[in-house]
Amino acid sequence: MNEQTGGQIDEGGAPLLSDQDVGKQVTLGVDDPLRLDCGVELTNFSVAYQSYGELNAAKTNVILICHALSGDQFVSGVNPVTCKEGWWDLVIGPNKLIDTDRFFVICPNILGGCMGTIGPKEINPATGKPWGLDFPVITVSDMVRAQALLLDHLGIEKIFCALGGSMGGMQVLEWAVAYPERVFAAVPIATAPHHSAQNIAFHETGRQAIMADPDWHGGDYLSYDSRPHRGLAIARMVAHITYLSEPALQNKFGRQLQDRDAISFGFDADFQVESYLRHQGSTFVDRFDANSYLYITRAMDYFDLAERHGGGVLAEAFRGVDTRFCVISFTSDWLYQTAESRAIVKALNAVAANVSFAEIKSDKGHDAFLLEEPEFWKVLSGFIEGAAERYGLVSQ
Amino acid sequence: MNEQTGGQIDEGGAPLLSDQDVGKQVTLGVDDPLRLDCGVELTNFSVAYQSYGELNAAKTNVILICHALSGDQFVSGVNPVTCKEGWWDLVIGPNKLIDTDRFFVICPNILGGCMGTIGPKEINPATGKPWGLDFPVITVSDMVRAQALLLDHLGIEKIFCALGGSMGGMQVLEWAVAYPERVFAAVPIATAPHHSAQNIAFHETGRQAIMADPDWHGGDYLSYDSRPHRGLAIARMVAHITYLSEPALQNKFGRQLQDRDAISFGFDADFQVESYLRHQGSTFVDRFDANSYLYITRAMDYFDLAERHGGGVLAEAFRGVDTRFCVISFTSDWLYQTAESRAIVKALNAVAANVSFAEIKSDKGHDAFLLEEPEFWKVLSGFIEGAAERYGLVSQ
């Protein structure tokens, strides 16, 4: 297997990004293919990831970060693609809450993503053209199995702690259930054991917006040298509303006008919240692939831990899992409400698993896990310290 | 002024629908124009309405119904356009809660609408072409003033009771504040004194979806013989999610699949909730005009009773209003939450107005006001009976 940095062409044959720095990248599925839930087998596929800190000799200081729908592998420092801070830079770095002077932190770009891991915008070797909608529909379980192959490739047997928010939390849950012997501690944050009808409804609206854009060309837009920017921006705008709480929007914007003293009696962005949302939409399309958005939202909709691993009973999915959990939710998160986290905790308790639970009081909504939340950080820090001590990782 | 039924060409010169039965229709602004908030003056404009029951000799038995964003004048019986039941047929009709054997019930299609009242799809006399985006941006206040002109035209001085849900409730509030001497009783239901940042955000997303549709043609789609069906359907889908509560969606659909035993690993409507939403989108475009959707949502966003009538203080807007209010909200309505209704009640109390308030326990979300809700109906019925007695309308 090959490994390299900087987005060059991989000799293993997997098509890589040529114009973006995607961090580290490996080709997996060379000897054994990855069999996806849909039945398709992936061979010679690229997985991009970023790591921070040093792997200790015993390989026991591994922290796996699982990113969310619109996230990527650049959790700390500066993201080379967006030139902004990594999405969890507040928490991860030297001397930070997750101290990269102490831990080896690794974050893979998810399967189906668009930041160096195989996804619908990469070249399908069978046709020599971008996969588009010929890319197989993937699941959260597939994402996790690809990550397990990555860790195998890196010679990492066991993760000290897996953490992630939103879809990242789904991956954390899947990791603990599918590979309980490989995950010592798990922190699923602001997540759910399955997607609710409302979750699916919002995603479906976003997908329909993308597919309604004539520039989408049935998913084959790259062959037409076009991008469904309008549709993707709409999808992002819808989703973005769900990431913020109603009070947060009200406190931040209220009915304040944007660069004007009075309403314009027109359809410009009179209100700050309109301007903000348009900005969210237009910047997203510069960094994200529309088909990836379709595939990843679909994987989230399909996520149902109880159905897949417990015969429909969530507790059964967790039976025999020795991983110690810290489940965290936020009071104002209406996308994945505390009730969803409680369902996870209840199921874990039902099989006498090791679980702690914290509902953090916050008015920041779902995005609270990405923002400055001292109470959240205190819980996170306390859990990691305790688990590290238990795992025999002596604090430096 | 002229009045007629059946959507024929009005001799007053206002362009009417020729292929739809819009109920009754009059031409207003013939002698005096209607000066809109934006400064434009409307002359010879059509207002369509429907009425049920008989106006008594004293003209004291008038109940005004104000419809919501996607509603129309057909509240009772069969809607001749959709061939379905009127949107409040459960409540209004002979021997029903609002008994049309007793009351004269009138519901006008709102200004900017698309069911016979002047709006962007009607012909602009200045150009001989549909108004499109040349139509002036209207406000809830404009809508109400047009309705007042309609009642003037019909010789109706005073409304016994004005009722409406959602944007209908905004009109009811505006009626009571702008014409307190003309409204004896008012029932604003599931509404708010202004649009919140989140409300504006959802509307803006819908508008962007419409305007992103190439078939929108800068609002001039009728000249191109096209319709932005895709964009309007997306807008409706987004909005529809906000009309239902999360528990209602979960109870109704959950994760149930649509006509299949297993997920398809594709982008079809695997889940019932997806199929349902697509249906909501596709049926809406058959009956609604995309530009009307832009104008009406804009009017809602602009709605701010305190700003317009109270110098920014809601209580001041209500000062001196003698109308008796019954404010009603629903526990699971997250679009216009109970807190919004409480703000109205608090402001009314602050100026010693006559107000009763009921928060109805319901899991049906915002749409509860349109659905079977016995507790809601009981409150409504009790208030109307009491007010009628007070008004001297003896029960038959």
C-alpha cells in the first residue's frame, strides 16, 4: 500500500485530488476489497486523513476524531483548503483540551466525502470519468469499516478514545458497536441512534434542491464542467437553520437590518439573518461537492443502530460492549435533541454498560459542540482524563 | 364598482382569472386609490372573496376569516379550484362551530395572492403583461386595508369577530390595531406579533429556492410560458416541515419505508416521509403562484406590529383598543411558539385590554389550527358564544 502527502497521484491507481492539499492519503482495499453494505466491493480506494501529535511506541495514545456532514480531516491548525482554522481547533492542539503533545489525534475524511477520500467526484476506474451517481450508496457502517482499514494500515490496533459530534457521533457509536474490542472510550456528542422523520425530511429537501438544479445534470455535472451551486447553496441554507437554535438566531440577528436603515420593499437581503444565510450557502459551494452532499445525507438517513446491530432493539446493539461511554447533548439542540441521547444512555444502562451522560445547558443549538462551551469542555476534559488514567496513559 | 361571480372579466378594467372559479370578486380603488406602505397607489384592483350565510339586516353578524400564506377564500364546502374541502370546513358551515346559518362568514383572498385578488400574476395595466416583480411589495397592513375597502364596498361597518391562524392571525392583530372601532372580537391563532429571525430564515430559503430556478426568469416566467415548479416545490417542502411537529412526523411516519421492504441504496423516496414531502411540493405548484409566494412571505417577514403601531413597544400598539381578544397557541407549534402568543397577551394586559388566552395541548404542531382539535374548538366555541351574547347576537 502507498502513503503520501500533498494530493499527488497515488501509484496504487486511486484517483487523488491534484489541486488540493488533502493532508495524508493512503490507498486501501489493495489486497482485500471493502465490501459495502449495498453489496458493491471497493478496491484500491483512497482515504485521506490528517494526524496531529506522535504515536507512542505502544500505540496506546490514539484519539480518533470522526467528522460531521460538512466537516473534514482538518480538525486543528489551519485548514489548507479553506485557509481557516480547523473545525475543532478550539479543542485540539498542543496544550489544548485534547493535547496533541500527549495524544496522537487522527481524523479521516469519510467515505463518500470530497476531501481526498473516495467519493462521487473521484474517477471511476471502470469508466475513466467521475463516479457521479454510479458511486455506490454508502452507510455510516461503511465509513467506519473504511476507517478500521485505515487504522489496520497504520498498525493501530486499538483506539484510546473515539469522539465526534452529529454524524461524527453516529460513527463513534458504530465504532463501539462494530469493534468494541478496538475502542476503549467513546464520546458521541449531539447525536442520535437513528435519524428521525424530521431529520430525514430536512435532508430530503436539501437533496431535492440539489437534484432540481439543472446544473446537476443527473449527477454528471463534472462531465459538463458545471456545478449545481444554486441547489447546493439552498441545501446548505436549510441545513444551517437546523444547526442553530431559535434563541441563538434571535440573539445574534433578531430583526436587525443589513446595512440599511429601513426595509427596501424588495427581495434583497434586508435582514441580517438573510445575508448571513446567503453567505453560508455561497461559501459552502466553494468547498463542498454536491454529490457528496447527497451521499452523506443518505448515509445519515439510513443510520439506525438498533436495526442494524440489535434486531430493532437498541440495547441489544450494545450488549457485550465494554467501551466506556460519555454521551453529551445540548439543551437547545433541536436537530438531535437530548431525548435522542437519553435513548442511547437508557439502552447502554439496560445492558449494564459503562456510561456517563451530560446534558449541557447552552443556547447555541446543535452547533454548540463546535463552539466555545466551557461547561461542555469541562465534561469532555474530565472524561478524557479519567479514561486516560484508567487506560494507563499517565498524564505528562 | 362592479361585483360578480365566476371569474369573468370585470368591466372595471381589472384583469381577472378567466379559467378559475374564484368565487365573488369586486373591483376596488376605483374612486380612491389604495396607497400601499411602499408608496405605490393601486387603482381598479380586484379582490376576490367568498362568503357563507346571510348578512342580517343590522349587518351585525359578520365573521371575518383571514387566511394564511397558502390558504385562500374557500374556507367551507368544496374548493372549486382544488376540488377538496375548504381549509376550515371542519369548523365553518351550517350547524358547525362557526354556524353559517347564524353568521355571515366572509373570507377575502389576500392582496398579493393568486386566487382572484390582485397579485404578481395578474396583468399590469401599464404594460399589458403580468406584473411579475414589478408588482409592488405589499405588507400585512396593506392586506388589511384592502379588506377594509372590501367591507366598505359591501356596506359592512363592523366585524363581530375576526379570526385567523398563522399569517391570518397577523391580519387579525393588524385589523384590531388599525381599525379597533370596526372589530368587536378578535381571535389570533398560532401567530406572532412579528417574524423572528428563524421565521425569516426559513422564508428566505424558500425564496432563494424559487429564484434559483431558471424557469423563474427573474420573475417574468409567465412571459416565457414557464413556471418555476421545482423551486416552488422545494420552498413548500421546507415550509411544510415547519408546519408539523417533530413528534407528529415521528408518529405519522417514523422511519417507515414507502412501498418497499428494505432501503434501496439510492435516492428514491425510500422513506414515507420523503414521499409525503415530495407530494406536498408537487401538489402545491399546481395551485399556487411562485411570485405570490415571494410576495406573501415577504409581507410576513416585514410584519412587526410593535414597530409599525407602537414605536417599537408592543403594548403601545394596543393602547386604546377595545376589541376583546382570545389568543390561542399550541404546545407543539415551533414555528410560532406559545411564547409569541404570550408576548401578545402580556402587551394586551399591560394596557388593560380585554384578553383571554389558551395554550392548547397538541402534538400536531403549527397546523393544529387546521386540524381536528376538540380542546381548541371548545375554547373557540366558548369565546364566540360569549362574545356574541355580549354583542347582542341572540343564539338561534
